[in-house]
Amino acid sequence: MKITDAKVFVGGPGKNYVTLKIITDQGIYGLGDATLNNRETLPAVYLRDYLIPNLIGMDPRNSEDIWQFFYRGAYFRRGPIAMAAFGAIDMALWDIKGKLAGLPLYQLFGGKSRDGALLYAHATGADLPELMDSVAYYVEQGYKAVRVQCGIPGMPTASYAVPDQKGDGRDFVTDFSGIRPKVEVWDNDRYMRFMPDALAEVRDRFGAELKLLHDVHHRLLPREAAALAKAVEPVGLYWLEDPTPAEDQDALRLIRQHSTTPIAIGEVFNSIWDCNRLIEQELIDFIRVSVTYAGGITHVRRIVDLASLHHVRTGFHGAPSHSPVSMAAQAHLNTWAPNFGIQEYLVLGTPECDALFPSDHRQEQGLFHVSYTPGLGVDFDEKEAERYDYAPGSHPVVRLEDGTMWNY
Ligand code: CS2
Ligand code: MG
């Protein structure tokens, strides 16, 4: 069996999805997602100029050898661009493998460990009343877990995942459009004074059952993060995410020393080498890698297996920049993983997205159910893809009130 062609498509509804299609001499093809948010053209070029010329002629069934060929062959290993490109190839090869076997991928991983995978939605508000309305909106839809983000009174600009004007705390998606980044102004003290009480009010309003998650989004110093994790302990959060910048892993030790609030980290990690110490030293409770940024199914399975040895559960990243292809790959991993925790899930099921990526996976009552379709169980409509062009975008940058550059 030989790979005869591979095509890269960049574009999609509201997102520059980078979709890879690997075609074989037996007419079977596989799909992969290499969408690196706001840097999408880079994995696309990496695929077109460096990887696909080598891929042609290879036997798609040797996914492990092909992963090692590109990872070791790069010499300059790892990094988000390379791992997103390798990850897309790997997803596509697993898709082909499942189609060849006539089985959905979770069956090749070891079968079902659960019927539906728990999802969490994104509730947000420019202020607390709007956040309460947004949480109620997702609870009504059957979600059992909701992430809560809220505008901070007195903050000069809207902050991470918060609408910059009142009125749309439902189905809110951050607008990254434009090559020049928006500038957010931020202050840790204002946030620290507001957020613990805000989270406590959400808990009081929605009761003990609802799983509440909050993303600090890398903003705090280790001492502040330890103080926040301690202050929100009575709220009983499902997790506190990215409390400190992810590079400094020792910062999490201070948080552990001062609180039992569950910690989730990992969406910016690209390989097992970014998180093995964190997992082995049990400094986190949830690992948030994604198959797109961390080298595909082959590599993420290694991270999941390591995590399962240390009581660390999965909480795969699922921001809107992950296309239905990688979300399908993660859904199969979530169906199999013995240490599955939760999956981040955003409004993927828009009519435009479904037209571009037809699939019979379904989301119901806050749970994701994979279909029995062989492979990933998601397809790609090349005709539909012609409707979409690449549109440059950029993450906002964050400055403190005195102008100091800070973390988005
Ligand atoms: C966020 C992301 O979903 C999350 O947990 O941290 O939305 C993140 O801001 C984006 O993926 C950045 O591209
Ligand atoms: Mg996050």
C-alpha cells in the first residue's frame, strides 16, 4: 500500500483550519488537522515543502515509523509548528488504519471505557449578571460542566475570553482577526480581589453539582497563584487552569504546597518532554495537551499512558481553533482513555462547519458520543472548502497598567 498524494487546505468558517488529506493507491484517504491558531500558514508550508515530498511512496500503515521518521528526521525537534504538522500526518494515518480495519479508532486503542465523554462549555460575561445568564444558558442545554470567565470591574479593557461589551455571553468566541494584535490592559491585584468572590457567587447560585472550571490563562505570579488556589478552595472547582506561565513548572510546586484545588495545564505543550516531570511529580491533576499541538494520536497516547500511572486525568484542549478532525481524534481517545477526565468543547456543530466536515458523531446533554464509522468518523468536502480563504489573525498582547508586557 502506498501514499500517492497529499493535499493541504487552509480555511474554514471563522477559522483558518489547516486540513491535510492523505490519499493512497487503494483509494482510501485519511484526514488530519494542523491548525496552529494565528500561525496557520506555518504548519501548512512545513507540510507542503518538507513533509509531503517525503510522504509520497511511503506505506501509510507504518504510522509509528513515519512518526519517528519525521520527528527524528527534523533534527531540530519539537516546537508547535513541527508537532502540528507531524500531528496532522499522524491523525490521517490513523484514519486510514481505521478505515482499512473497518473499525472506529477507539476500537484500535483498546475499545470503549465509557459511553459518552463529559464535555465542558464556555460561559462568560462582561459582568457577573451576564455571566450568571451565560451559565444558566449552558445548564439548560444539559451541560454538567461549565468554564466561567468574567469581566473584572475597573479593568481598562476586556480580558481573556470576555466580551468587550455587554450582551453576548452566550456562544462567545474570541475575535482574533487582523495581523496587528489587540492590546489588553491587565492588573493582577484587581483580578485577585474580584475572582474568588465571583466564583463563590456562581457556586452559590448553581449549587454543588455543577462542575465549575476557571482559566487563569497564565496571568499570575507563583505566590499569587498559590493564594488564589487557596482562596477558591471552598468553591470546589473542577479545575483551575494555567495559573502561571507554563514554562516555569516549579511554580506549580508552590501552589500544591498551599492548596488542594485541582490544577490543569498543558494546552501550550508540544511533547511529552514538556510535561513528564509535572506528571511524574504529580504537580497537576489534569493534562490539557491536544492532538494538534502535541504531535498527533501516536504521541498523545504516550502522554495519556504516562499520566494514567500518576492519577493525572485528561482534559484535552478544545478551543475553536481545533477543527472537527482533531476533535474527532480526541473524541476517540476520550472514549478509550482509562484516565479520561473531561473534554473542552465549543460550538463546532455550526451548519457551515458540518457542511465542510460532515460527521455523524453527536453531542447530547453535555456528553460527546463517537459514531461507529470506521477511522476518525469525520469527512471533508473539498468543494465546500473552495468557499474559504486564509484570513490573517493574531492573539491579543497584554500589558500591565504601567505598560509592562505581560502574558496573554
Ligand atoms: C484557552 C484557549 O480554551 C482555552 O483553554 O486557553 O482558548 C486559548 O486562548 C487559545 O487556544 C489560544 O489560541
Ligand atoms: Mg486555556
